[in-house]
Amino acid sequence: MKFKLLTAVLFATIGNHALYSQNSWNLKYTFTDHSQNWAAAFIDENKGFVSGFTNDGKGAIKYTADGGTTWTEIFKQNNLGYVPGFSFLDENNIWAFHDQNIYKTTNGGISWTISTVSNSMGYLRSVKYSSLTEGIMKTSKGKYKTTDGGQNWTVVKIYSSNDFELNSNGQSINPSTGEGYGIIGMYLYQTNDYGETWTQILTMPNYSTAQSRRYTSVHYKGYLTGEYFYGTLGYDGTTFLKSSNNIWQKLPNNFIRYAVTDAFPDGMFMGYADQKIYNIKTKDVIYTLPGNEYISYMGSIGNVGHAVGGNKFYKYSNASALATQETTVNSFKVYTQNNSVVVQSPSTRGNISIYDMSGALIKSGVPVKKGETKTIELNQGVYIVTIHGEQRDYSQKIQIK
């Protein structure tokens, strides 16, 4: 029978790091004039922004056009002792906001204009434009829209005390479909209309010894994290993954308490905790931060990831995800045959999990014994096959045609 051998053997790194080497993340830049960086956002893989505190305690925004090799300060207000929020259409049209002030530039930060919203509209929470004239502003009191570039704002919605948008501590919505998830405390909600309406779908499991619990992050591609507080005993983390039939499944024996998380290229979910960046699905350590550094934000665009914390900027390249200096381990063979993936285990045993490229869990905990061949039928598509072996974990991308 004819079959296509995609990968004869899987590669593993010493120390249970699967396919991802320590070189996948790198310290790219140190800001000598910044004491703390809080957020980053990129237009493409090279053009992006970082916001943070300067050494004299002022909020500032910097811009890079070369992927973080060099940075130029484009915003700093001497009377602004807070890090501003910001949004953009491109490298020229940028908005910064704080308190009740909106700052706008149309020339990449060479000059800025300022407008102030009234007290009756509340304090700014976000400002986002879809064109030079049309934008949405969210405040502590409501949601507003403009069709004239911010000269006038009209009410879309005034928040009630129990309004989802007012109380949510995290939302993630697929920009193509409008489907997504949001969290409030211990509850997970779902939307199918870009956040216009929300339905509660999951309550975080309770433990009798926990004094409190809450969800901390969610992504529409399929992960959900949370934390339990045990008083003087401290905190524990918990993680859920979404299966192909939209069932949220708790990862067993996963107590990592992530501070920040995001979905990365090729179905990778990453989270930061205790000076380490983890693969959320497998708990593998992908990168250990130098010294006593920390991360306050991480994100990705295209094949490039970025993270900031302290006065540092870190960069992740998907091209370096496959380590070049690996130890070949003849423990498993993975290939496709007809509409199935086949896993052969000549000399050890393991458990197979399969994820689609959105990060959704398709198959979980399929055992493969020593000397056994396991065949798993799949629909057409591209998948990540992860095998949890006795000594280390292995991952491989496969395609069913």
C-alpha cells in the first residue's frame, strides 16, 4: 500500500524541550532610557510599537521599522506619569490615550494633537479606529462611535452595573467570524456576534480548600487559564484546552500560574510564569529569561512573536522553532497513510495528542505501547502530533490530503 512518509524519525532536545530550542526566543533589545515596558503591538513582522515608562517616570511610546533592532521615541508627554494605551492604522496614523485625553498623530509622531472627552463620558479604556474617520471608543461609562475622525462621538451603549464589557477581565474574538470568548471572575462566556451578546458556558471547578478562584486569560483559538488562591499556602494555576467539538478539557497535573499568554504560529500556545516561557499544551520550558527579568506582555504577528518586560524586548522566530542541533531518537515514527496518521513505537511507550492548526485539541491521551503501531483517522488538514514519551515529549507537523 502506498503511503507518504513525512518524517522518518522525530527529534528531541535534552531536557524535555521537544522540538523547540532555547534559541526560539532571544533578547533582542535593551532600552537604556526605559525603566519598564508594559505593552507592544506590531503592524507587520518588522514595524511595531512599545509603550512603557522612561527613566524619569513619564509614559512613552517607541517605534521600530526593523523588527526591534533599533527604536525611535515618537511619544512622550512631560505631564503624563502613566503608560498610555495606544492603537494604530499604520506607522503614520497612531492614537495614544490616557485618563480623558486622546492624542493623535498623522505623521508618525512628528506632531500630535490632543482632544479631551467630557466628564459625562467617563475615563478612557480603549480607542480603536477602522479608518481615518470611523472609530470606537470605550470608557468607564459606555461605548461611543465617531464617523468624523473624533470630532464628534455618539452613544452606542451606556453600561449598566452588570454589563459584560464593563466587568470583563479578558476577551478574545476571531476577527473573521465574530466568534470568541470572554471571562469574568470564575465564569467563561461565549459570543457569536463580535461581542454584542454573551452567553455563560462554563464555571471554573471549585476546590474546597481554595479561598477564591478566577480565570486569568482566554484565546479564541482554544486555551483558557486560571488560578486558585489557598490563603497562606499561595496560588495554583490551571489550564483548559478546547477540543474540536468545542468542549473545554482541563489539562491534568498542570498547576502553572501564567502571568501572560498568547497564541503563536503553528498552533503554539505560550505562557509566561516564574522567569520562564512555556508551551502551554505540553508544559515544556521554551525559554528561560536571563537574570531576574520578567515579561508583562507577549504577542505575535505572522511568523514572529514579541514580548516585553522591564526594559527588555524579546523576539521569537518561528523559523528557528526546529532546532538544528538535535539528538535523533529512534523512539517513534510518524507518517500519513490514506486519511490517517500512523505512529510506530519500536522501543518505548507514550500517549498521543493531536491538535489542529488553530490549537484545538482533536485527540487526547491515545496510548501507544512498546512495539505497537497506532493508526488514527483524521479529516483533511494540517495537524500537530504530540507524543508524551517516558523520557521526553515529541512533536511533529503532519498533513492529511
